[in-house]
Amino acid sequence: MAEIRTIEVPAEAAGQRLDHFLAGQLDTSRSRVQLLVDQGDVVIGSKSPKGSLKLRGGESITITGEPHPAPLKATAEDIPLSIVFEDDNLAVIDKPAGMMVHAGSGQTEDERSRGTLVNALLHHFESLSTTGGELRPGIVHRLDKDTSGLIIVAKNDRTHNELAEMFSGRDIRKTYIALVHGDVARPRGTINAAIARDPLRRTRMTTKPVENARSAVSHYEVLRKISTRFGKFTLVKVRIETGRTHQIRVHMASIGHPVVGDTLYGASSQITDQVVAQAAPSRAARRNAAPERLRLERNFLHSAELEFTHPITRKTMQLQAPLPAELEAFLAHLEGDAALPATSKD
């Protein structure tokens, strides 16, 4: 049972709206105060006032409950989907960058019901698994918002549970293509570094020793080294054994090679033509040289291949998604004729 609270309105609060006043007193949002009002859990005297009530000062406000938001539920939205594979049990989607897989529980009604992969799935498919709840129907695993590529969707709970076990047992082979800053020295390697939420910057993950870090393993292979007037870059293929949040992004940054476009983990927001900039004889001349600048409005990270045993038919599934057009165009502009072959020695 909720604790009953009483708040006395001081004289200096006269003229304030009730919802504004309570939001400050309860250190919460006006929307949550409005929930309390709508539930009838805000009482002045013997009446349940509206949130817009203007206070006079001297009132005694009684709070008799806690806000209970309506349960989150995703809604269907007509958004185009690139379906790579589909049968009665599952589908594999080539997700574009910029699309969230599902909305977060802390978002507003508009934010949580528009533009996500889940919204599109609900429009395109008659049935989806319910294991993930009403906010995540069909979702077995995720891709970051600014990562494109292949993602598996379950159409029923049996398939969902089977796939979840396969992901947990590391039985699904996931391979990504990434363009990273710098010259990756070794032709291939393994990054075995546990990952945890960064305690200082909660939007980031970290490989630094932190309590509750979870094991994470990534294997990379150099596909092509690229030396350009914008600097040095390396195109890599990365296979992940685990599926931690931001795993490839934080792992590559941890060895000094952040993914291009990934400003959260140290990549530049724009890439400058270093030849023009460095050729200027003075700082003033460099300012006036106006070197070309490239900007990628997403991360150069793409889920390119999935290999797994179909959980129902037991057939081997090998699915691929080519680099999207914006990444191909960025790579072509950056690369020109300056590609260098990857070294073949270990």
C-alpha cells in the first residue's frame, strides 16, 4: 500500500499550477504528476482537482498513491522492410541504419510507437513471438540504431526460445564489416576483453576493469588497408562470439581503431583532407585553405553475414547482406585508387 503524503502549499506558491508545483515538490515529471491526478490520488480538501488548478497558497495537498503508467505496447506502422528470408517460423531482415530495433520503456507515447523495426514487423507479419513482451514482439537479438544489416525475427514462441538458446550457446555465427581509423597492424586477431557499462558515462560501455563486466570475444580479419589524403583506414571483417552491447565498437576502440563515424568511442565527427591542410605554410593559411571534409552520419558497421541451423527445419542457413549504398559511396570517395592489399602473413 502506498504511503500517504501531505504537502502544505506555501504562500509564495500562490498562482502556480498544481501540476507544476507538485512536479517540483516530488522531484518528478509533470506527466507522472498528471498520472497521479488522473488516478484520483491527488486530493485537496475532499476534492480531486485538475492539474491546471491555480493554487492560492495555504492549501493542504494529500497524495494517496503512486503513478501507474499504462503498460507499454508497440503498434503497427507501414514502414518498408528489406526481407532477406522468410518462412512460417522466422524472418531475417536487412535493417537500415537509423532505425531502432524497439523503443525504450522510458520514452513517450510518440517516441515509443513510431519508426522502430518492431513497428514495421507488426505491419508486415501476421504473427510474432510474444516471449519478449508487448514492446518487443519477435525480437530475439538486437543491432544498434546506427548499425545496419541482418537481424533474425521469431514468428512464434517455440522458434524464439530455440533461437535464444542458440544465441546463448554461441551457435549462431555473426559476421560484420567495419571501417576503422588507422592502420591495423596484424592481419587478424582476437580481442578477448570483458565489457561493462562505463560508470562515469552511462551511454558508453568500457573494457576497463569494472564490477559485473561480462566476457566478450571478437575475432577480426583485415580485408583491405586504405591510405588516403584523409588519413589511414582499415576495412575489417569481425566475427563475434558474444553479443554484448556495442561489442565491436568498444573492442575496436580499445585497440586504438574506433569505427568510422562512431563519435561515442573516439572517432572524429568529420574527416579532413590532411594533404591540403598540412601543405599550408602557416596556421592562418591552413584556416583559409578550406580542405575537403567528409562526414558519415552513421557508424561504418554492418551486419553482413549470419550462419545458423534453422531451429525447426534443421537446415543450414547462410545469409548475406551487401554493404548499403551510403557505405559503398563513402568508401569509394575515401578510397579512390589508393587501396593497399592486406598483408598475408601472420
